[in-house]
Amino acid sequence: MEMVQVVFLTVLMFFVLVTVHEWGHYYFAKRAGILVREFAIGFGPKLFSYKRNETQFTLRLLPFGGYARMAGEDPEIVEIGPGQTIAVRLGQDNKVKNIYLDALDTRKNVIRGEAQHTDLEEKLKISLDVDGEVTIYDVHPQAMMVRGSQQTQIAPKDRQFGSKTVGQRALAIVAGPVMNFLLAFVLFALHIQMAGIAIENPSTVKIGDVSKGMPAEEAGLKKGDIVDSVNGQKIGGDFQKMITLTAASKGKEMKWEILRGNETLDFTLIPRSMEGEDGAKVGITPEIQTRKAGLGETFTGAGQDMVNTTKIIFIGFKQLINQFNMDDIGGPVRTFQLTGQIAEQGIQYLTKWAAILSLYLGIFNLLPIPALDGSRLAFLGVEALRGKPVDPGREGMVHFVGFALLFLLMIAVTYNDILRLISG
């Protein structure tokens, strides 16, 4: 596979995994009536951006991560202080459509005055002193605060994340990992359709790979050849029988009868021993013969893959906790490198790898680690139990510290990945 294609497939895979995760947050936040200010894929410098309805959709340089920024999660727009000079523009319904905070002399068709009282969350009203006369204006719930070229939509209380029920907020948070689980299931199922179901008792031994520099390659055996007989003994589908005959013939000539297409070919091979291994080898591995999977087999197989992979992921977590080693942790660079290597093997292998990563991403995000979805769900659980929310300042500090620690860890593992890449 060409390098450009490998890089494209690798980036596309990360793009899909992150987009599906963030779309889960976005969709259920919108369903709950929460204002989603930005839907971003990636971090770092902005590459592309466009606005649709109320949300800014952004593609950023680094494809490792993303976010759906909801109103109320971060500090809201700048407050307008009493006595501050502002300008407002009314819409056709005589409600404030735009609120201008600077460059007031350049604004056209506006009403300029000193703000007396401003409520942009509950009552949606602005009291404005214009030449000594105070007028109260209704504010449209989708009004824009304008500073320079930057426009920020106001967020009434009922459009903010914190105003929704615990259930609505929990659903908006857990939807991201759940979408990764669903994607993993679909990808596992797709892989099964591509790879098929292994035949339990194959009738032939088909060569899958031929090792370079080994007797089989030197003699001319090729991938796809069928081993008919070895030293006059029919092999059928008994690969173990072929191994036993080969292991017992170290340094001796063996007569192999090979079926290649419609031809029957004879080869002479001399098995040789490998360092640190018993017996002798000729350097071939069998191809796992498969049949097309049925619909039921595809669903049950995908489910079993989900279960088996989940067990392996948690075993990995346990080993990492018990025997922590920086060399055992891979960051974005290592993951990107490994994904590229898998992509070179073909779309079938990349599909299964993408399923594994999607499942891992969903599980990891549900861990109760500060700044991750699992931690936010834990705070919502505490709120549900005590009947009132945890102090937003304290929760924000926990998430901030957690994010900072994760960021430092990411820097460390990325540095480690780069050193490993340089040293080969």
C-alpha cells in the first residue's frame, strides 16, 4: 500500500473515532436544548471552520481528540457592567438582536447608551440610559454579543448545561463513549464480513506466508500454493502432520508435491533448524481458510469480539497499575505509527484495529479520572444522591488539575515515543 494512502487511512480512522464520540455529546446535548457553541475535531491551530445554526464546526490540526463545547460548562460571555457604554441593534420584532461592546462609533443603525441593568440569562432584558432617558429592551434569546469581529451568542439559563436535569446531563456525557461502543460493534461486524469465519476442519493446507531466506522461498514455493503431499504422504488439511514430518527431517532432502492452480509441481526442500527453537523448519505459515459469515454469525461474533477485547483492555489496565513502566505506555505518536503499520497490511486489518481503538476510547473515557467523561458522571452521581450539585468551582478545579496532569503525561509519553522512533 502506498505511503500516501496509508497516511490518509490512518488520519481518516482517527477522524472517524473522534467525530463519532463528539457527535454523541453534541446530538444529545441538542436534544436536551443545550446550546452547543462549538463542535471541534482535533486540537491546535484551526484549519477549517463554518457555522451552522448555532454551532461553530471546526477542524483543527492535530487529529487526536476533540470536544463539543456546551454553554455553561465554561465561564460565560463577558458581563456588561452598570454604566458601561454599549450599543444595541433591534430586530424586526423590536427585540435586541446584537449587543456591541466596542467600536461603537462605527456601528450603523444602533441605539447607543449607558447600561443600567443587564439580564441575559433569566429575564432577557437590558435597561439602557440614552441621553437621560432610561428604556428597557427585551433581548432575543439568540442575540449576539459583538466585540471586534468576534460574535458570541448569549446563553439564557434554560440553554445552559447546568440548568438541565441530572438525567439529561448524564445522557449528554455518556453518549460519547456509547457511540464509540456502537462504532466498535459495527467495525467488528464489518471485519467479520471481510475476513469470514474460520473453517474448523479444512480439507487442504494452503500456504499463507513464505519467510524470506528460508528453504521454502529458495525452492520457489509461493503464497496460495496448496501442500498436497510431503515425502509421499498425503497432507489433506493436517498442518500439524506437515510440521511433524518437517521437524524430523533436519538437513535431509524432502519431496514436496504442490498444487498451484491446475498444475501439480514437485519441489525438493531441506529443512533447517532455527536458533532457540526445536526441530527444523522450511519457513511457511498456513493461511486460515474461511467461509462467508452469515448474518447471525456476524452479530454474535461481533459481540464476542467486544467481550474478549474488553477483558484484554482491563487486564492491560491492571498490569499497568501493578507494574507501571513508561515504556509500556504509548502516546499519539506511537499509536499513529502502529496504525500506519497495520494500515499497510490492508483495510481488513485496519478495520479490526479501528474497532479495538474505538472500544478502548469508550472504556477509557468512562474511567473516573478527572477531566474525563467518567469523572463528570461521578460528580452527577454525587449530585443525584445529595440532591444538590457539587460546588461548580470545586468541580472545575478537579477537572482542571486532572486535565493538567493528563496533559503532562501526554507530553511525557509523546517525548518517549519520539525517542523510541529515533532510536528505532
